[in-house]
Amino acid sequence: MAMVQPPDPVPNLTRVRILTAVIVAGLLGLVARLWYLQIAHGAEYRRLSEGNHTRLIRRLAPRGLITDHTGHILASSRPKIVVSIVPAEAKKDPGVLQLLARLLGRTPTELEAVLPHDKVPHYDPVRVALDVDVATATRIEEHRLDLPGVSVGPEPIRYYPQGPVYGHILGQIGQIPPDELMQRRDQGYRPGDFCGRLGIERAYDSVLHGKDGGMLVEVDARGRAGAEISSFDPVPGARVELTVDARVQQAAYDELAVWAARGHPGAAVALDPRTGAVLALVSVPSFDPNQFATGINASNWNALRNDPLKPLINRASGSAYAPGSTFKLITATAGLCSGRITPQDRVYCSGVIYLGRWPKRCHKASGHGSVDMVRAIQVSCDIYFYRLGQRLGPDLMAQWARTFGLGKRTGIDLVRPGDPPVERAGVVPSPEWKRKRGYGPWVGGDTVDFAIGQAMLACTPLQMCNVAAAIANGGTLYRPQLVSRIVGTTEEGGTKVIQTLQPQVLGHIPFTPEALQVVREGMLQVMRPGGTASHATLPGVTIAGKTGTAQQRIRGKMVNHAWFVGYAPAENPSMAVCVFVEGGGHGGTVAAPIARKMFGAYFNIHAPAAATVHTTD
């Protein structure tokens, strides 16, 4: 009997379909991945691949020059040996930082503090040591095989030929803070880079900072540089030309340094009354910006910070003081323009007046006798201005003080837009101002003190120089400007003017012709026989001025701050000055001779030293 063969089982098509789908999906995924890697992101991964065996070494651009108005260099860059390290290489082998720190005489912690701390690998070299000596650089080169990612070579480092003379104008540079770095990466800044931190270096950092160059080199598996593949040159920053006159700046610094050495810091400002251009701006004691050019060490920083004379404070614009009798020019203008007094009105000065039972004395105990406006300015008679202050009242005096620009910042270009102000606004007191601050009611003594530049009034030397400049030019208040123009380079290597700064008017003083003439005549008489600064004249140049002595109680002791404001030549003024010496004594004795030196430097007149005359104002 024949055997019947059973039919083959029907294949399970479901399982076949699933297997086929898996195989097809895998192939499609592989194709998609290849497309993603080779087409969609091919260029990016090619760059990363090449980065494994090539490295772009930055060539830092020199910061732009800063010059005075004649082209005299105030800030430049010169090559110094710099040690840099690629952060990504340092993180691969902690021993690299330990060895490098030992060779530099520092700790690994100090080097780590400079490197970026995020988890993203960084291949841009970061400077960890600047201005390294040749011996140290040689030791590092001897260990090159053990220091992958470490490079040693010359780079441009900031240099200030005049040291502290321009400290408060030029300011400081320092390593860019992490929070600012995130905002300014598009300007070419990287971790460890230096940027402007104060002064002109800060205010004009965007143009002083150049465009870095670079060199593409081959690297081996340990990150060591080999042959150069290509390179492109750095572009230096633009040149910033200041309005400053180096002769006037140096003269002011030298004279003030004598007083600072005696424990009396001070400041001096000179302006061109025709434009507001700053011819000099000095605060002494100062600091040497070269200390900050490579990162100031702890010893030097503590010395600056703990110095009792506070050299980091810019007294020209960042400190406000009672202006003393220099304010009488504003009181006089207020009286004449408001009609509260005429030039012919006379006041008898016996040396004292009484406010109730309280005496208010003139600086000349025996009095000045009968004086009119011009004579009162010439001899700085306190009694005359006490009486004028009573006629005006505090509110009208405050109104005129603000008209002259007191109580608000001048806007000098020492700060970058958006940064916190570095300039003091000062104080213009009034009865309402005093009441709101809980200082009690306004009294008669406040009014007469206000009239002679005392009470709670506080001004910066820069503001008072602007007052003198406004009187000199007939009533225009200009914004003080330190920069005249910015000059860049062309692709062909030439120069081009990027920006020329124009004078900026802040306001106008509504002088009457008679008031302006009388105030100017009083300032001329100050410099003539019988005036409080007659000993500070300059042969060949007619100076108009006003002395001031402001009293202030410091640590329980009453001290005299010396002031002088003036301009020259009186017939056609081209320079206005203000000199202030903290606790130095009387304005005529101390501040006026310093101003004389500044005028002499500006007009190139080498006159003999002024006679030492002790005045009481």
C-alpha cells in the first residue's frame, strides 16, 4: 500500500514580513545616517576631523595707540614673552598644569583659575603668564615634549611711557570678566584676554581692540605644533587721539606731586573754553597703569588700596568738595542778572556781621571797608557776599548754580555708554534738599555760607573749570571731551579717520552784557595789585582768575582746601583752568601758583617762580 506524503506546512508569512521590514528599516537608517554625516553635516565633521591634526594659533592684535593732540604717544604696545596653553589639552592630562606651574613658580590653582570652567572643549590658547623672563621661557621650551598644548612666544603687551602722569585719563586694562566675556565674544575676546577696565581704555575699548590674526599649523597626537599650513596677519586697533596738551598735563602733575608728597592730594583741570576740549586732567597721587598691563600682583594692589591718600580716586571728576570763594563768581552773576544788586551798590565790610547772636566773619579780620562788586571779587570779601546771599535767598542761588552745570555730571567721555558713572554729580543744596535728607530746617547761616561756596555745596574740579570756561567764552557750557578723533587703518596699510568728535553744548548761561563785563573785570583785578592772586601773574599773558579757600572738618580737625579758577589770555581766552589742593591751605598761596605753571606751559613762557605770598583766600 502506497504511503501518502503530507503537504509541506504553509510558511508563516507574518514573521517573514516582520524580518523583511526590520532589514529594510536598518538599511534605510544606515542610508539616513550616512546622509546626515556626509551630506547634511559633512562640512562640520570634516572641520572637526581636520581639527584633530590641525590647530589655529591666534596672533593677538596690538591695541591701538593713544596719543595727545600733537601725536605724542601715551599708550602703545610692545612685545613681551607670553606663555599660553590650550585648555582642552590641559584637561586631558592634569600633570601638564602641575609641571607648567612649577616652571613658572606658581601653583596649579592659579593657572586653573584663568582657564574656562565649562565642559565644552576649548582649543583657543589662553594666556597664563605674561612678560615672562628669558630664563623661564627657556626652561619651558626644554620641557616642550612634556607640555602638549603649551606655547611660548612674543605677544603685544600694553605699555604707558609716562607712567602715572596719565593714570586717571588712560585708566587700566585687565583680564575680561566671565560675565562680560559672554557678551563680547563677537568682538574677538577669548578667556584670559585683556580689555579696557577704566578710563579711555574702557570708554573706547571697542575701537582700541584690534582684530586678531592666526596661523594654522599641524599638530601631532599629543597636541604639539608642527609645520605651518597658512596664516593671516592681525589688524591693530584704531588710534585714539586725545585733546590733551602734554606740556600742561606734565606741569600740573609735577606741581601737584610736590603737595601730594607732603600729604595733600589734589587735582587740576584745563579746558579749551571754545570747544570744551580737555587740555589737562590730573589727579595726584596717581597710579601707574603699567602695573595693570600684565595683571597687577597682590602686593601692588594692596599698596594702592591701602594708601591713605587714595591714589585710585580721580579727584578731578570723581570727588566733590565745597568750592569756597570760587563760587562767588556764580553768586555775583546771580545778583547782577536777577537785578538784586547793581555793580555800583556798595557794602561796608567791618570784618563781621551778626546773625542774631552768631557772628559771621570775613577772612580779613579788620574788614575791607566799603566795597562794590568788582572790588569784592578782587579781595574776595566775605561780608559783601554774605549780604548778597541774603538778598538772593537759597532757592535763587541754587537755581543759578544748576544753570552753571553744578549738581549734575558733565558727561566727560571717561566712561563707556551703559557702564556705571565714574563722575560725581556733586550737591547743590536748597531748603527742600536739606529737609528731605533729614538735616533739619534751613537757617540764616546756611544762606550766607552758601553764598561763599560753603554750607553743603559740593563740586568737582572739572565742574568748576567748566564754570570758568563758560565765563571765558561768554556763557556756553560745553561737554568736556578728551578724544578729538579716531583713526583706523585701511586694507592697503594707510590711515583713515573713523570719527571726528565735535563740540557738544550742554547749555547756555543767560548773562546780561553788564553782568559778564563786571564778573570778568573782577577776575582781572584778582590778578592785579591788591588782588588775592596778584603774585601769580605771567609776563606777556593776561590772566583772569578767582581764588578760593574752603573749610572742612576732617577727623575732628578743620582744614583749608585751596582752590583757583581762571582763564587766559583774558582778551581772547584759549585755556581755562581749575586747581584744587586738599588741605593745602589758602587758594592764593597754594593753588594760584600751580595754575601759573600750567598757563606758562601752555603759552610756552618760562617765567621765574612766583613769589611766595601768604593770602587768606
